[in-house]
Amino acid sequence: MSFPATTTVTPEEAVRVLLGAERVRRAFGFFEAGAAEFDAEHAAIVSVPAPPFGERARAELMREKFEACGLEGARIDAEGNCVALRRGRAASPLLVLSAHLDTVFPEGTDCEVRREPTGLMRAPGVADDGCGLAALLAIARALAGCGIETEGSILFVGTVGEEGEGDLRGVRHLLGAGEWAGRADAFVSIDGPGLERVTHAALASRRYRVTCRGAGGHSWGDFGVPNPVHALGRAVARLSAYPAPKRPRTTFNVGRFEGGSGVNVIPRDARMDVDLRSESPVELGRLDAFFRRAAREAAEDENAARRAGAPPLEIEVKLIGDRPGGTTAPEQPLVRLAVEATRALGSRPYLDCSSTDSNIAISRGLPAVTIGAGGASGNTHTLDEWYDPAGRDLGLKRALLVALGVVGLVGFYENSARL
């Protein structure tokens, strides 16, 4: 990524000049004065459920709001992402500024936001990533309302499929197959709360659904028929004994386990979903190989103990998610820009590794970071998830500085005194 026009300005200098620009100061005041409006819009977005593979209603709401912000061509793309363009003086550089539409919660979850006297907001998905979606709208409104003209253009995107089995399908389509594929110069995802974190490293992961099938039968009369639950239990025991290193950080999790129909019934089938992650592709490969071998050997051990004549179990290990890893180097201008913007707002930045929509951008060689939307949160991915909007304005200010540092204000490099 290069900054707009031919220039030797550094990211640190860019932030300094932006902070002195009258239009930027006006936008900062807009963020400070609009807290109540942002909270209300945030609650309205979150109250529209967006379960995995069921994000359409929330996408349509975001499309309407993008249009109201004056963005061009707001629409739902072929994968379900909501996209809209804020055109600059030139088509390039093009920054993708995104947040994800989906939540981890299934269809039927009550997503109404409960407001507490302290200002705290409680609802499933209110922080992950309701606050990111609200940030996109606040930034779009500030750009329009404060008369900010940019050299480059900004593509605002609400992506689908960031969580769980979605396997980053929205951003994969956006950057790899959709009309915007190959056109972006930088990618910034706003995901969750906070101000200090700058996620520049993509955490690789692999996710599996393991299904074990057998003949089933009566727990007494058919004892000795191989049990799919027992086989998967053996696999879990093997996995839990894996010596995961602390450095590079490596984790595993069995997030779902299903099967059986009654306490006195040998199940005909059982299933489990497994998540494997590591900061190191090499270590992830070791863990992945260990797990697949453990699953196969667990079924073999259960079959070896079956009574004579009993049919053997069959086991299927199906890959349901494969998130690539990688890094946007700390010395890359976009990372330096995010770090300096954080520092300029009085916070202490730190570089982070996580699994977000930026994984796909980073894996494609596109400079990318994920940053928080300000505020604080807790109980993420639970029904009691909460978000505290105090400090939201700082997150919005940082995101604006980063965006303008990429696309540039009109006149930014020609004469900083005119800003």
C-alpha cells in the first residue's frame, strides 16, 4: 500500500497533520456530540437477528442506512455482503472499511438490547460485532456531515460469515470473486470494542466435523456393539492430552458434541465439532495431523473391542473451516498508521494476533489490520454479552484517522496549511 499521491510523508507525520486539520477536528466533535444517537442506532442494528447463514435482514437494514448516509450504490452482493462506496477524487487508493454482520447465535435468539441506567447495553452480539457496524455508520455520517473530501475512495462493507462455520465466506467473496476483487489497496476491519489493540497477524485455524456411525442397539442386550459416543470420547481424551505449546500459542477445543436418543440406547451415530488454532502454521500442521490420527485410532480401538459379528463403526472427519494465517509486517505503513493513531489519542497500542476478516486480506498479500470500535465489553459469545459505549468516540476517532491516513484528504499533500 502507498499513501495517496507521490509523497515521502510518514504515517506518523500523516497522523500529526490530520490532527491539526479543521475538518478532522469537526468530525471529532461530531463523534463526541453524537453519543446518544450512536447508541440508539447501535441498538436498532443489534435488535435485528443475524444468525449464521441468516444475515439477510440485518444486511438490508445496513443497506438502507448506507443509502441514508449518502454512500453510492448500496446493495447486497452475491454472497450476502452489504457494500456501498464513498467515492473520492480518484478511485485509488481504495480502502475497504468493514465490520461483520453475523453473530454466533442461532435463529430464534432474542436480540433485543437492554439498556442499564449506567449506559451499559446487553444483548447477544452487541459487541461482536454490533459496535463495529455502528462504527461504520458513524464514520460515514461524519465524512458527509463534516464536509470531508478524500483523494482516494472508501468501500464500506458489512460482511457475512465471519463467525464459526461461515469460514469468512463474505470477505473471501469480496476480495476473491466479487466485483471488487483485486481493486482494494488496504483493508481495515472494525471488530469488537477497545482502543489499544491493533491486530496485524492472522491466526490460522482449522475446524472439523467428526461423524461416527454404527449399528446401534440396546444398552444391555446389544452390549459389545461398538458405540459411536465411546469412540468420539476416546478421540476427545487423546486430543485433550496433546502437549500444546504456549509459544507459539496453540489451542484446541471441542465446541459441540451430539448423539444418542436415550440413556439405554447404543447410539447409531454421534458428531462433534473441533476447532484447532495456532500462531504457527507449522505447529497447526502438527496439531492437525495429531487430531486426525487420534480420531482414526479412536474408532479403531472401539472396533477392536467389539463383540464377534458386530459390524464396525465408520468415522468421517470433514473439514468445515480453514482460515489462513499470515502477517502484515509491523513496519508496514498501515500498521504504523494504526499504532500512531492509537498513541495520538492517549492510549498505549499493542500488536495482536487473532482470527478476523483480515485473515483473508492478509493471506492475499493485501495490507490489513483489525481494530476495535472503542468502548468495552464482556461475556462475548454468551446470551449475557454486554457493551459499554463510554469511550466509543475514541474508537471512532482512531478509525477515522486510519481511514484518512490511507485515502488522504483533498489537499493533504499539496499544502497541509489548507487542511
